[in-house]
Amino acid sequence: ALAWMYEGPLVRHLYSLMGRLETVNTDLRRELEERQRAQAHAEAASRAKDVLLANMSHEFRTPLTAILGFTEILADEADPDHKPLLESIDRGGRRLLNTLNGVLDLAWIESNQTDIELKPIDAQGVVSEIASRFLPTAVERGLSFKISGTATLVRADAEALRRVVAAIIDNAIRFTERGSVHVSVRSDGNHTSILVSDTGIGMVPDFVEQAVQPFRQASEGDARTHEGVGVGLTVAERLLDMMNGVLTIDSHPGEGTTVTLQLPVFASETLPPAEPPVHELAA
């Protein structure tokens, strides 16, 4: 009787546990199958996204390049009455191309296919090369534009550094209605800093912390006052991080913004002494 009283409830309890364990196993198998299906769908979507981005790059960039090229040729030969129309086409095409480039650059970085090769790069040479492209735009907007600094070697990827510097200078010019933009290169022996300072609209302190988030702008929605999609700082910050660099922002509303790009110095080699190049245009 004692054995029956003990073994009966114990056996029933064991059977109950076995039943619940089987239920849990069934649920786990079902969840695993669902996750495997979700992973397969996600991988298929990722492959489709890569194909779409590749097609976008070809289908948009190629005709846009042709449009801008032929527009430039026509502008040289057009009557004065027609030039404003061609200039409008050129501005619209370049705006669309810049937007496309920004979105594709961000997608390229997030796809983890970014190939960064760190080499000794002359930071001042890269800055002068990129900044010179923006001189006509700055003059057209009535801004004084200054480039200064000394030759210094940094450990970076040349193409990535070009993209970073271009994104920051482009932002500085677009968000500066009057005044100046100053690009300078400084070195303290361990790090080289590329500073881009402007006298533009600036940013409120709360927004500075969000400025590197994708698709964020100080003016958004119907209140937007400047063109762009808000990916320039995002791309710059992520590329700089891949090169062991740091991006910092110092900004004050109505006074302007200074973006500092800090990169490690390549100490194994030194460049020959050179006079600090300074280029300035005031419109």
C-alpha cells in the first residue's frame, strides 16, 4: 500500500513532466523552423537589395552623367536666353546625383562590403584636391573659401578619406548662406586633424548628438530650408571609424559649425618640409 501510494503519484508526475517536455520540444522545433524560414527570406531580400543597388548605380548614374555632360556642352554653345534653362537642368541633375551617391554610399557601407586599405596618405594633398572642387560653388554662393595647413602623413584609405572630406565640405557650403568656410590641416605628432569650419546656420545642442544618424537634418519635413537627405555625416563618421579615426562636431545656432576629423599619424615616414599652402577666394 505504501509503495502504491508513493509510486502512483510519482509515476503520474513523471508522465506529466514528459508530456510537458514533449510540448516544449514541439514548440522549439516549430520556432526553429520559423526562424530558418525567416533567415532564408532575409538572405534572399539582402541579395535582392544588392542587385537593386547595383542596378540603381548603373541605371541612374549612367544617364545622369550623360545628361550633365551634354548639358555642359550645350551651355557653352547656347544663346544667352537659353542658358538659365540649361543651368537649371544642371543644378537639378547634380542635386539628384548627389542624393543618389549619398544613399548608395550608405548602403555600400551597411552591406559590410567596404574594402578599406590603410596606407600612408598625404592628408593635406587630399584636402587640397577635394576642396579645390568646391571653390567654384563657394564663390557662386558669395562665400570666402580658405584652405590652409601643412603636409602630413596619415594612416588612411585614400578613396575613403576623399569621400569623408567631400561630404563635410559639401555640408559646410550648403548650410552657409553668407560668410566663410575654412578648411585646415593640423598635426600634433600623434594625430592629424582636418577641421572644416563655417559661419552657417549651426545646430542646436540636442541635434548635434543625432547629426550622424542617417536621414536626420536640422530642418525636416515642411520646415526644410536646405536640400539633401541627411546621409553625409553618417557616411563620413562610419568611414572614419573604419580608418580608426574620430569625428567630432562643435556647433552653435546662428554662429556656425566646426567638424573635426582626427586620424592617426603615419609615424614611420615623414614628408619633406613644405610651406603651408593657403588658397583663398572671396566673392
